[in-house]
Amino acid sequence: MRYSEMHLPTGREIPSDAEIVSNQLMIRAGMIRKLTSGIYSYLPLGYRVIRKVEQIIREEMNKAGAQELHLPIVQPAELWQESGRWTYYGKELLRFRDRNERDYCLGPTHEEVITDLVRHDIKTYRQLPLNLYQIQTKFRDEMRPRFGVMRCREFGMKDAYSFDADEAGAEKSYEKMFTAYNNIFRRCGLKYRPVEADSGSIGGSFSHEFMVMAESGEDAIVFCEKCNYAANLEKAEIARPEKMAISEKEWLPMESIETPNMRTIEEVSSFLNVSPKQIVKTLIFNADGKPCAILIRGDQEVNEIKVKNYLSAAEVELADDEMIMKATGAPRGFAGVVGIKSKVIADYSIMNLVNMVTGANKEDYHLKNVNIGRDFQVDSFADLRVSELGDDCPRCTGAIKFVRGIEVGHIFKLGTKYSKAMKAVYLDKDGKEKTMIMGCYGIGIGRTVAACIEQNFDDNGIIWPMSLAPYSIIITPVNINEKNVMKASEKIYSELVACGEEVILDDRDERAGVKFKDADLIGIPLRIVVGPKNLAQGHVELKIRKTGESRLYATGDVVAEVRNIIVSALKEAS
Ligand code: ATP
Ligand code: MG
């Protein structure tokens, strides 16, 4: 493509509302433009990169035996009512009515639509297994769209759905996708790792997220240095501690102590001169309208996702003052477990505590020397806290570490969550009706592109890996008004085009410095500089964007050299 004919509006200014590097660079490199909050247009350069990612995904999905189809974006409410998500999904689901007053939504994901399709078309075990995928637009009315296309409202996703006759088959389908995802992200040139994850509103029993390592990532990842355990912080498990033998002789008599206006752990800890590790927080949660007390050591944090999963609740939040008052008889800050009127679930962190300090369920009072079994009962102990540095690995004896990551892909074992609710059944060998076992598998296309930039940039701009580069080569004639320079540039250009290479000829009447800046900004991996001095010696310069390395080649050799570099770069990532 000739630069002079391209729509490639680059910019030098850092956009003031772009918080992270990828967003800044995608705007400056003329890849995207914001239409409105969380909604973006891809310009030609950006769309080429999108197509590169899509192509890699298609190749790997097809190789794994999945088949591409295309489902509608507009989905009828009835299907979502059938699965139970019409009420469960919350405000991210954009709902609207048509002229006949029928309810619809814009698809944030397609489990309902695909399950509906498959239940009508699949009748017997002979038609299974099946894996169907699409690359299509999703809409999620995110509470806080940010970071450009990384967390937006309208975005492209590859979503795949597998249907199997039995658990063993479903496991195999999941493994196949796990392998395909590894192939995809490796070919995209990303440094990533699969981590165990929570299943969120998609549901199901087990899932892995594919995380691209980046400081700007919204997710915290826990991993073990010794074994290969890695998990999203939301999900990171904490091993059940050994129950220590506690002698009741250690139990001191319980006392009520006046603690005027002392509500926080810090206040109580310094007022009573006890360590936060000796204090037990009693947090009242509202789980689907019912109170539940969660006990946890004063120095630790409750992981609400673990609470939600443990209680199998649709909605979990900290209770309001009214619910706290009803359950404890005291205002917020003085809730305690002794005499509480609710279910009591305790985090493992308090399992071996003796003589604890808790709220007294009475304004301005706390209790000292509270003991499990004597002063209160626990309905059960569970892993409910946020993992922290210093914790042991839940799988081995190693220590855990933290890194930040961007979730680019997510694979789920769904089991029969949708197939049961929506009656996706088949007849087995004996003619018996059985429920299909499902899996679903997503990749955010735009987020993958942005994540790639987060890992591949410098002060001058983007540094595309060859596999995602919108063009592999840019030819920069230093001065288009010099006949020889233009002639040599045109020749190299037409040879590369004839070989099917993706190449830009920067034929703009601009200073060389301006052209170099743009070439660096848009991140083209290889630059051929054609200048009068080198040309007089029969040479052109080849510069590698990633390493900054440059070398002279005979004008007749540069095309072959460039093609070699491209082939070996793509091979290396494959
Ligand atoms: P997140 O936790 O980041 O909101 P999610 O768990 O809701 O993601 P999934 O439902 O698993 O995401 O969707 C599959 C993939 O779609 C994600 O791995 C991500 O790459 C992409 N994705 C999800 N939400 C967005 C968004 N708001 N903007 C861009 N891409 C998104
Ligand atoms: Mg989400």
C-alpha cells in the first residue's frame, strides 16, 4: 500500500483521557477512534491487526476440530428466562423492546442461543461431540469502561461451545481447547500463562483464564515458584490448616469491655493493646436477602467471590445497617458472633484461635476471651479469605508470589448448567434420553491486540511481533524527489508485493525524520531505507524495529533477506 493513499491519521500528542500505554498508542498510531464511552471504531491499520488475530484463532480452532458459524447479536428474552439469567445477569445485559413490546437483549455471550440451536438440531449420540464457534460482536454494559478497547462495551469475541455425550468427552473437548489456546497466544507472540479462575456469571464447575503478563493488568495472579500452580487472586485457594489440639484450660473467662466509638480493627487493637491477629471480624453479608455472618481474623480480608460461591448465592453483598441491627442487635462496628441470629461461617484463619476479641453485639462494647465451642458455635469452616504474600502454595510446600495480568481468554467447563435448564438432550446408544455436557471458550480479540501492545512498545511506539504486524515492511525513500531513490524504492516495493508480502511504500513528500517517526510509532517490524548515498554504492539499509539493529544490503538482495526474516520470525512463534 502507498502511504499517500492510506487513511492512517497518526498523532504525536498523548491523548489526555487514555490511561494506559496500549490505549495511547492505539490512538496515536491511528488504529482506533472512540465514538462514545466504551464504543470504538477500528481504522484500517487497527482492523488489519484484528484480522491477524482472528486468522490465527480460526486456524487453531479449525485444527482442533471446531466449526465456525455466525449467531445473531439480538437475542430474545425468552431464552434468557429459560436459562435463568434474565434476572441473574444484572445491568451488564443491555435490554430493550421492539415495536411489539417484546423483550430482547444484545448478546454479551451466546450460551443461550447456541444451546437453543443445538437442542433442535442434535438428536442422537452419533451427532456428538460438537464444537461450534463464531467471531462476533458482543455488548456488555460495563459499569466502568476503561483502558480503551481493553475494557469496553462493544467488542469482538471468539466464542466457542462444545457439546459432549459424557464427562470423559467433555474433559477431552476442554483439553483440546486448552491446547488450542496455548497455540493461539504463543503464535500471537505473547508472554502469558493459564491460571485457575472463578467461573463468574457464565457459571460452571471449573475454568482457566489465559493471562498476559503486564503491570497494567487489572487482575492479580497468584503463582507458586515451586510447582505449576497459578490462579487468579479471586480464586486462589488457601489450604485448610491442621486443627491444633486446644486445651480448654487455656480458655480465660469471657469479659465484656467498654470500647467507646471503637469500630475499626485498628481502633480496637490499639485501645485494647492486642494484635489484630487476636481480633475476629464478624461481617454480616446479605446473601440473596438472608443474613450470614462471616468470621475472619482481624488482619485479613474476606474474598467476596469465595463467600458467594460457598453460599451458592446469586447475589452477595455486605449487609445494610438494618440487616446488621436485626441479626446482631447492635449498630455496624460492634457486631459479634456470641448470640448472633444468623448462620455462622468461619474462615480457616480463626480455626486455631483462642481467647479472641470480638464485637459484643452492643453499642460501644467488645468481648474479650471469646472461644469457639464454649461461647459460640460455627456452622462450618471454609476458605473465605484473600490470598496474601507469605501464604503457602495450596498444592505443594512452595511459597506463593504475585504478578499482574490481563485476561485475554477464558475457558469453562459448564457441565449441564445450560443444557439442563434448556433441555438440550440426546438419545444414547440404548435409546435413553441424556443431557449434553457443555463447555464454553472465549477470547477477546481487541483486548488481545491491546495486551500485545502492553508487552511490546518503547518510547517511540509499538513494536509488533511479526505474526500480528499490520504490515511486515515499510519502505522509506528518504527523498521522493530524487529519481533514483524513487525508482529503486518502487522496484523493491513491486517485488515484495508480487511475492505477496504486506508492505507499505512511504511515498509521502515529508522529511525523512517524520517518516521514521511514523514508521516507529505504528510498529512495522522491518524498515528498508532508500537514500541517495547508500544507493550510489548499490545499497539500501534494513532496520529491525525490535532491536534497532541496521545493516546494508545490495539492492538486489534485500527482498530475499526480508522474506527470510519474515519466514523465520513466523516459524519461531508457531
Ligand atoms: P472480565 O473479568 O475482564 O470482565 P469476563 O470474565 O467477564 O472478563 P468472559 O465472559 O470470560 O470475560 O469473556 C471472554 C473474553 O472476552 C475475556 O477473556 C476477555 O478477553 C474478553 N472481554 C470480556 N469483557 C470484555 C470487555 N469489557 N472489553 C473487551 N474484552 C472483553
Ligand atoms: Mg466481565
